[in-house]
Amino acid sequence: MRVLGRAAVLPGRPYPLGATWDGSGVNFAIFSENAEKVELCIFDSRGVRELRRVVLPEYTDQVWHGYLPEIERGTLYGYRVYGPYEPERGHRFNHHKLLLDPYAKQIYGHVRWTDANFGYRLGSSRSDLSFDRRDNAAAMPKCVVVDTAFTWGDDRRLYTRWHDLIVYELHVRGYTIKHPMVSPELRGTFAGLSTPSIIEYLVRLGINAVELMPVHAFVDDRHLVERRLRNYWGYNSIGFFAPDPRYLSGTSLGEFKTMVKRLHEAGIEVILDVVYNHTAEGNHLGPTLSFRGIDNKSYYRLDSNNERYYVDYTGCGNTFNLAHPRALQLVTDSMRYWVNEMHVDGFRFDLAPALGRREGSFSDSSAFLNAVQQDPVLSRVKLIAEPWDLSPGGYQLGNFPPGWSEWNDRYRDTVRRFWQGNDGIIPEFASRLTGSSDVFDHDGRRPRSSINFVSAHDGFTLNDLVSYNEKHNEANLENNQDGHSANYSWNCGIEGPTHDPEVNHLRAQQKRNLLATLLLSQGVPMLLAGDELSNTQYGNNNAYCQDNEIGWISWTDVTFDPELVDFVRDLIDLRKTHPVFRRPQFFRGTANGPSGLKDITWINAAGNEMTDSDWHNNSVRVLGAMLGGDTGDRFISLRGYPEFDDTFLMLMNTHDRDITFTLPALPSFHGWKLLVDTTRPVPLAPDTRFLPNAAFALRARTLALLVAE
């Protein structure tokens, strides 16, 4: 960084917001509707010594701005914003606090916790009404002036069809931190994720979309740091444009772009899990790090009866105020930045109903949802909602607008309960298996609206789902009170790890049942990274603070089912090969093809079509689904002509005893060939054929898949 002179600060421009380097200097622009003055603070290359402080000279359309001609790339900076400190009127300005630029593209350093990071003197429950004059610059990370230039070549978004997706949810650090084929200096970083060994593994497995847990700059909560824990998952954002420094092996933003480029070259889309619903500044007793000190009243939803307090739809202390046009602009600008500049393919929105609330209630025509829907860039990327937040009226599964897909927790819970062997679950299970049309079949929405999963970052891993009846979150130091208690898990007879061969055999079979169900269901399947490796979190179903062996994936200690990777790989290949498992439209139960078969026929153990009495018999735990492969009007190829497929019979038995299933006889078909039997660790069964009307022994707790010949 060049030694700073005392050249005059030029007026600059109010747009674009943030720090924009043009080759000769930097334009600085920051929004604040209620501020009285804004100072720009320039720091040395280590962020320790403040070299210069200048007042931004212009205020245009609620934007403070100025141009410094001598500033170069790599310069570290922050802001001090002056204004009233009147918490009961919603104002919490404190110019003694160095603030992060909401539009910063890169962050240097991390928050070092000290009482000076708070705008008030800590003490009583009313202490936030006091005013703290201590300077916190030494404890704050700094913003970096960046050059965003990068040689993308012919890279572009992949636009993989929704119903062709195989989504793989992973944590950038936890996925590679213990991988033996990743160089130690790259483990846990974007560079580590883009190494050939990782990408080759994803390609062999059949993954074509990775959903990265939050990579926006985030904060380790003070209470966690004091207990020697960390906010490992990252759902505590403080910067919506900057990747978190801990995921960079060096200092270049090109590392993230290189990762995206290499994944795209391998045919893998990149979806970001984003947290726009709240920030790391918490409630009225939280720290002043950025938004609160820049314009608290604009950026946060405040209690209309007492603006000292925050509206908290998220359970995290505050809710970002997307009813304000500048806060809405910030979020949509952030999204466009990650799409246009970083080339990501879509977003998964944490606690998405909080983004869609209007006057307190969720609305599918809220300012945010409308803004995204009409945006020529954002409306074309993949949009996935976590369709619940933590306030009344927060559960909104199925209520997001056309164009959105949603995490389907009803799928997760129903599939788990089904393979537990619960009574009376068959009708609900049939709906989940076929894309949840009862939830999503409206406004032209399709099966792809349902993101199906049996495990995700929040909850048990697949291995733990079949190994623990109860959560074991003691390592979180919250007396095992955190995390969900309703997991619909089953330990198969013994809690936790065991050497009992029968228990381990049953656990392996249950994992295959759950994975086969997921990958043969209509909708979009999402796998939790490491489930195919039998990764364990040792019974912890809320490992948000475990940046250690609990939260990381072990690549060398695959002790439960070493053949599971092959099983998953072959099932993904089967799904990709046969369009009958990934229809773009819902089943209608009608006959459309030359064979006269319905697109789906539900079969009972006698080999006949299910009757009303079968559906209402709560003791039934066996179900057959025959998928007609010649109804080409239900799935169309990229070239626009109907795709025809084989006819399949999926048989599922959740009883603890074998069931004899009579295989149906079909016109023009000679019999059935067995493809998958989850009693076997080998994915594809031997060349076993059965005649029509043959008695098929469907083993206890088994899924079998047969194809008509």
C-alpha cells in the first residue's frame, strides 16, 4: 500500500455502494438515512494502525460518498458514523465504534471480543440506554478494497434442469479438513474444495449441484468463544458480499471463483446457503459491528410500540428489515453480485418466511419475493426456501411463489417414520414418494418444488439416525437442551456404536432403505455430505458450534458400511438413466401410453391395485408402486419429444417379518427382473427374474426394485 498523502477528498459518486477501485483511486459510498456525518478510516496493511480519517464530503439521496484518488487495491478501511444515540427512538449511532461496510467485498481479520464492541456500557438490563465512548478499532476486522477482475474464459451458469438435480449439502471447512488427498495448507478452504481429488469424487458419485453452507463473512458469538467453541455452521452473517476469511487459503477472491469455475467444468452447479434474515448483531443488548451503527432504524425491524426493541422472527435477536427499500436493495445487490461476479447458480434461503413478512404476516407477494420474481437475473437462478421461521405463522411449506423450491421437512419426517415401522403412515408416505402434490400442486408448480431429504446439517446424520434414539449434544455445553427432540430415529436395539453384528447389519440395511427411498422419489433429492460414508456426529444433532471431530467429515474412519458409496453411486446412476424417477410433472393416475398402464398404480401384497380399505388399514406396512414408463407425455426431453422408459415396480416392507408379495401380470410383459434389494450391500442384485403372478419374498425392512421385461 502506497504511503498516503493529504490530497483532497473529491465528491465522488453515490453509486455503486461500497468501495469501487477504478485504477486511479477509490470511490466510497455508504447509505445512511439518519446519520449526521460519516468518517472513512484508512488502516495500515495489518489493520492495526489508523493512517488517516476523512469525512465523506457529499450526501446524495441518503448516500454518503467521496473519492480518494491515491487509494489502491488492498487498502484496509472501516467507517465511523455520527448520529443520535436514542435507543427508544430506534437510533444507536456511536462514532466511537469502527463499523464494517455492508458492501465490503472482502474482510480482513476477525472480531476480537471486548466490551468496547458494544455501543453501551454493559451492566444492567437497561444498560443499552447508556453510551460507551471506548474505541473498538483494534478489536474489529477491516474491510478490503478489492479488484474483482478474473479470467473466467467461457465459464457460465449451467442451468441444469431442476428434475435432473442431485443436490449435495456440504460445509466447506468440514468437508475437506481431514481429507488425505487435499494438501494440508488447502484443507478447509475453497481451494481445498476445488482440488482434483474432491471434484473427481463428486463426479464419480453423480453429484451435479453442491449446496454450500454459509460462506458469507460471519461472527463467532461471544458466548461460544468464551466456552472455546465457534459458530461452525456460519448462520451468523455480518457481510453479505464478502466470503468468510477462514475459507480462503490466501488473500485473493479469485480462490472462490476458481472453485466455481472448476466445479462448473465438471458439470456441478454451486448453490449458496444464505442468511439474509438476521445478522450477527443480535438483539438490543448485542454488539455494534455494522448495520446497527450505520442506520439501525433502517436496517432492522423494530417494535412499533418501543423502537428500543427488535422484532425477532428468527430466534436470533433481530430480523433484517426488507420492508425498507435500501435494506431490500442491499440483499438483492448481494444476490446479483454472487450471480454475476462470482458465477453461482442459485441460493438456499435460511428461515425464508422472515424475508417474506409484510406487516408481520408472511405474504407470497412481499417486497422481497416480488423483487426477486421480476428481476431478470435473480428470477433465472435456482431459488430454494427453508420454508419456516421461529415466529407464529412461520411454517409456510408450499406457500412460496411459482419458481421457488422448498426444503420439504414433511418428506423427511414421513420417510423416517415409515422406515421406523409406524402404523397408519402409508397414505402420507405415498404422497411424499410422488413429489408431495398435496402440498405443491398449485399455480403450475411441479414436483421439483419439493427438495426431498432424510438428513441435513440440522439434525442427525444418516448414520446417527439409525444408531441413536436420543440426541447427545453434551459437547455443546447447553445441558443437552438444544437441538430437536423429535428426530424419528431408531437405534436398531442399542444406543450408539456397537460391535453387535446383527445390530450393525440392520443399521446398514436401514441406511440403504432411506437412501433408496430418497433417490427413487419424485422431486429433487438432497444428500447430506458424508452420509454415503456413514459419517457420524456421535449422536449430536445440533453440531453448529463443533468445529472439531464432531462436525468434520472423517474420510479414513468408515467403519459401518464401506460399500455404501457404491450403493449410492449406482442408485444415482439409475435415477439419471431412467426419467420415470424424475418426472417434471405430477402423477395423475391415468393411462396415457400404448401399454394402457397408468403413470402410477399402487399395488397391495396380493398383486392387485390398492383399494380404499387398503389405504385406510392402519396396520398395513407394505406398499407397492408400479411406475408406468410409456406415458411419455409426462416427461419431455430437451429436444421436445416424449421420453419413454421402462416400467418399474417398487416394493417396500417395514414389517419386522418377511411378506410374500404377488408380482402383477402385465400385458406384453414377460416378467420381472430384480434390480435393487436393500438386504444386500451390493447395489444391483444378481440377474434374478420372476414370472408374472410369482410369489416374491419381500424380506423384513426391505425395499426392492424390479423392472418389467
